Amino acid sequence: MVRIVLDAGHGGQDSGAVGNGLREKDLTLKIVKQIGCMLDDYEGVEVHYTRTDDRFIELCGRAEIANKLKADFFISVHINAGGGTGFESYIYNGYVSSATIAYQNVIHAEIVKAIGNVKDRGKKRADYAVLRETHMPAILTENLFIDNANDAAKLKSDQFLQQIAYGHIIGLGKAFGLKKKGEKLPCKKFL
Ligand SMILES: [Zn+2]
């Protein structure tokens, strides 16, 4: 059984980045709920969330949820800002296991594949609290730029958000060798 914690970035009074009529906290929640919904179609996986509604949680509180659950993997979903375009992913820039690096390699590649004609900004490392404080392999994805008009136009499309979720799912499936349930009907699309 693989226990995965899905972390929708920001929430509550913390909107995250805003731009082009979009708020990061809304997009991350939509994507994470879609990922969770699609993960239900796989066997051998247990899905947990740091939040499933619009609420504020401290960064350390997010890591604590995963640590208390003794999760196998933590994935934090964000939208970028600050003048750029495209997709990038992060793991901690201190010590990480070789598994963490392997998971980033496969998940990053599958997201890039799934979202089509989007700039690949690369696999990066940073001292982000949720990556540092989690006691299990952890990745943070930055899914396009909310303050870039072209990126924002994509992010306004539920179909594109589904593509982002799909990339995460295929990546997680490959990283953890997840198999689809034979008997269950496909998940009703959240978006
Ligand atoms: Zn963010």
C-alpha cells in the first residue's frame, strides 16, 4: 500500500499568487482534487489531503500531516508567478534519498509530456519548508505562471488543469508501479 499526501498550495487568507483574474489557491485545490479523484482508480494506493477546501494551513502543519500519517510520498502543487512561463519541479536542496531523485525524474517527465507545448524549466532543488520538513520523499510542482497572459489562458481551461492532473497521475503511477483497478468504473471527472 502506497500512502500519498496531496498538498494543494496556499488557502484561506493566503491566496498564493494572483493574476489575470486567477488565484493560485483555487487552481491548486482543483488540480489536487482531480489528482485524488483519478488516484481512486488505482489499487494499492491510499490518498490523503492537507486540505480539501479553502482553508489556511501553516507550511509546517502540512508537513506534520504527512509525517503523522507516515506517508510514503508527499506532493505539493503550486502555480508560479514572477515573470516567466512554463513548468518546473522541486525537491529539497539538502540531503534527499536516491528514491526522491528518481521520483522527481519520472513525475517531472510525465507532467511535461502531458501538458504539451509548454516550456520545461527543468528539475530544480530548493529549501522549501514542505520539502525540508517532510520525513518522506517529497516533490513540489510549479504549474505555469499565473501572471503570464498565455499561461493564465491555459490555466483558465478545466481541460488543461485535467492534463496537469493527468501528468501527475501517470508520473505517480510509474514511480510507484501503481495498477489500475480492473473492476471499477473510471473516476467521474472532478473538473
Ligand atoms: Zn505557491
